[in-house]
Amino acid sequence: MKAVSKQGRARARANVLPFPHAGALTAMPLGRLLPSGRAVLLGFALLAGAAVAYVGARETSVFAVRTVEVSGAPPRVAAHVRAALRPLSGTSLLSVSGADIAARLERLPDVGSATYDRDFPHTIRIQVTPAHSVAVVRRGAFAWIASSTGRIVRTSGVFSAPMLPRIWLPRAADVDVGTTLADEDAIRAIRAVASARSAGFATRIAAVRASDDELTFVLASGIDLRFGGAEAFAEKLAVARRILPLAGDTGYVDVSVPERPVAGADPQPED
């Protein structure tokens, strides 16, 4: 075995880190590790002060609502939003809830969706996506404007909004301003019109007929544009946009099978 010189032993001892004696650790007073009573009292005082300040701000006019700023909506819709939120005037911004704002705006048929933000000290900012009017729904001699969500925006004259397509309801259908149509065929028709407009379909639609397995746009030119069912609607619409400029005086264009579109001189008889 190789002998270790005194110099080696000294170097080895020099590389050993000294640790405090176990007794020194256990002997450390516990009170040194805890905050003092004065620090604890100060912390509670700060928390209490913050709570009092928050409650005071909620209950006083320091942050009272004075202004509702609306963006993203035309003037008429913006006026409706401000009127709906007018009862919140004078309420503290800290106590205004998103649920309350949403409940008030959901009653507006011309508002599709909205978000809000508090702008201290006195302003509520509302970003609105309007519900666009897409059709006139008819029931006998009565007419209403319907939005892209299927909600009834307002009553209408029979000959009002001539550029909007007509959708006929059964006589037993219930229609109330501010509510969503319950008739499933009418909802199918409205969704199809809204999708067509979103896709940039510029051809004027005079009327829409819809059922479980048949969707037809009656175009202002007199052509019946037949889609069959509403499935694969975007593909069928793309085919129709290419075919219609070539249709001439045909009575109908059928894109129910988009791979084999058909055009005819006379509309197909309905069952």
C-alpha cells in the first residue's frame, strides 16, 4: 500500500468543508425563523386597508360608470347597445359583471356577439359584431327582417328591403321580435343565405325554399338554383358560381351532384 505523506494528509484536510455542529443547528431559537408580532400586525393592517379600499370603491362614485363607448357597429346598433346599458350608469365599474352586460345585450336582435372591457375610471368599452339582416320572412300578409343568426330583428313592410330574399313561413309559425325562429326549414334557408353571402355569392336571391332534403334559391333572373340537400353546400355553391354565367335563359340549374351539374329549359316539377 502506498504511504500517504504528511503533506498529502494536510492537503486532504484542507479540502474538507467544515459543517456546523449538529448541536449548533438544534440550538438555534425558533423565534428567529418567524416574523415578529409587529410584522404580522402590519401585514394584517395592509390587507384590511386594501379590503376597505376595494369595498369603498365598489360602493362609492369613485369609479362610477359615466360613458359607454361602442365600436364595430353601425350607428343604429350602437345606439341600441348604449340604451341597453344605460341602467348601469352610476354603478361602480368594480361591481359591473360580465354576466349582466351579456344578459342585456343578448336581448338585442341586431347584436350578433359582443365583448367588453373596463376602462377606469368611468368607461365601459363594448366591441360589437352586428347580426346582419339577411332575409325577409313572410307569414301571410305579415313580414319581418331576420338576421344571420335566425333572430327576428324588427317588423317589416311586405315590400320593404326588396334586395333581401323572401322566406315563407307556415301560417301556424310563431314570430316575435327579438326571438330566434323556431321553424327548422326557415333556419335552414337563413343559414344557406348567410353562407352564400359570406362566400361572396353576388347573384341576387329573390326567395329561398328549404326542407329536410331540398334547398332552392329562386334567383331574381328567374332561375331556380337547386342544391338538393344542404350537405357540401360550399362545394355546390362554387360549382353554381361557375355555371350560372353560362346558363342563359334556362329555367333551372341543378348542382345537387356537384360533379355533374344539370341545366334545363323548364323547372323540374315538384312533388
